[in-house]
Amino acid sequence: MTSALDPRTKNVAEPRTTHLFDMIVDLDPRLDIGPGPLGRRMFFGSAGGTFAGPRLRGDVLAVGGDWGLFRPDGTLALDVRLPLRTHDGDLLHMTYGGRWVTPPEARAEMADPERRHLVDPARYYFRTNPLFETGSERYAWLNDVVCVATGYLVEGGIAYRVSQLL
């Protein structure tokens, strides 16, 4: 049985994106907070890093991180807060949630800290939704954008390709 499309819907354009920046976040050793009622909580602290794109670039500060939750089904639910400093000295507050889904057949490889960054990112689903907050006049435009990002592992940390939704 099919239902009729609600007449209030409109044919709007599909979302488009533009590259905002690429970011590498170096990570401190994770802190295993342990199993709780929602899953196993881990903290992945930022040890620094860099970001660069056509309109902004700078450093990831060595504070903040991810208060990740490994759900019973193996998916990592992300809860990230990172301060960024632009090349010209302005501070940005970046937050994002997201999902990192590793299929069961890739989990053993991903558990090896010496080799997990070698696993092809096409073998897992790692997506986030970055938002920004800043008092900087120069970068105030970031307060009003929504982004999407694809994440992947690199040696010593994590990386993202961040795109602005237009």
C-alpha cells in the first residue's frame, strides 16, 4: 500500500556543499570511563592539530575532545568540543555530534592501535555535523553555517574533511 504525498510538501533543491577545511586532530591516550547504562563511555582528548581550507586555517588547541559513547551495537556516538585558533589569532568554538559505524568484519583491525589508521575509510561510516561559535568579527559568518564532515583515522589521531552546507 502506498500513501499519497502530503500536498504541503515542496520540491526544494537538494543540499549542496562547498569545502570549508581539512582538519587533523592529534589525540592523547583515551580514557576509558567504563560501561554505563547507555554503553561504554570513552574520552578522547585533543593533543593539538591543524586545519586548513580556502577561507580559514590554523591550529586545533590541545584542550577539548570527544566524550564518545560506544553503544551496545558497536556504533560510536560522538560528542565533540574543540577550540580552534585561526592563523590570525581568532578563537573558534567547534562542536559536533555524529556516528562512527564499524561493521563487525572490520572491528578486529580497527582495535589494533598500531594499524587501525591503515584501514580503508570506505570500510566504515564516519560522519559528523560541525557547528561553530565565535565572537570574532572576521569569522562571524561561521556562527550561521551548518557543516557536514567525513572522518577517518590517521596515525596518532583523526582527520576530517569538513564541508559547509550551502
